[in-house]
Amino acid sequence: MSKYSVIAMMVALLGVVAFITPEVEPTMKLALLKYNGGGDWYANPTALPNLTTFCNSKLNTNLDKDYATVEVGSAEIFNYPFVHMTGHGNVVFNDQEAENLRMYLLAGGFLHIDDNYGMDPFVRPAMKKVFPELEFIELPFQHEIYHQKFDFPNGLPKIHKHDDKAAQGFGLIYEGRLVCFYSYETDLGDGWEDPEVHKNPPGLRDKALRMGSNLVQFAFEQ
């Protein structure tokens, strides 16, 4: 048998092995927070799947594209290191839900709140119930959340117009640890959605996804 035949057989064998090798199972999921009060917690249904795909591609994560939906007061929330919260309207946490969310965040969890427009007057008092001793503070542009895989020297990218104000990133910091990041006047989640949903230009969607991947990376590594 010639050496060329042997090489051909090895290539063919490698092809068969690659074909029958099962895909690596995803190691974790991102989660979407389901809350009471009438706000549309389910807004932007394509956002997290697209963010997951982007993170798997750019950060080499192994996230399940099928995100989880978790209720504020459920023990299931402790299974997910990154929980995303969005909506346009009212947010209500009862005492048990506020305590459960607090314990989740103190145990190492991370909450990203993304104001999808109209959420601000409701989410602030809701989170005050979770952390009565804390105030949202605007994070400086030097904060490491803006300097993960991707660099955002001017802070959050502006994705949607909303009230035509500058995008702002606020945080709740407990004993030196950022437990909650609140993106305001930008609408990152809209930028994560499928292109045809909001018809954002590719460059703007890319900025939103890059910032989103920074959030995930920060939450996993802080």
C-alpha cells in the first residue's frame, strides 16, 4: 500500500470519528426573570438566544441556547449564574420574592436589569425592597464591566433613542461586589434581538451584543 493510500485512509477515518463524536453538552444556561405586577417580563424573546450564540462564538462559552425562565421567588433561580430582567412597565416583588432574590445575589448570582423603556419608576423601588441599604450608583467608564473581552471606553453604547438621553449603567454594590447591573436609556436587549425585529443596523447590533457578552463574562469571572 502506498503512503498516499494510507494518508487517504487516515483522513477518511478521522472524518468518520468526527461524524460519530457527540457534541459536548451545554454546561449552563442564561435565565430570564419572570416577575409580577403586569410588566411584560417576556419582552424580546429572541434576545437571549442571540446573546448566547454570540458568547459561545466570541467567549468560547458553552451555553445552552434555550434559556431558562425563572420566577423571582423560586429556588430554581439558584441554578443560574446570570439572570436577565427586562420589560416596559410595572414590577412588583412581594416579601418572599425580595428575600429570595437577595439571597440569590448574595450567594454569588448576578442580575442584569435592562430598561426596555418605561421600567425605571418601578424597578428602582422593587430593588430597594431587595436591598434597602443600597442605592443604585452610576458606574464610571473605567469600571471593569466596560473592559472585558470588548472595550467600551465611553460606557454603555446607545442602542435606542428612548428619551434621547445618554445611556447610563447603574450598579448595586454589596461589600465590594457588583451584584446587579442596570442598563438605562439604551435598550441592549432590543439590540440582541433578530435583525428584522427592530431593524437595527449591523454595527449597532454588534455593539449591543459585545456589551452583553461583557456582562456575561464579568458575571462569570468576578
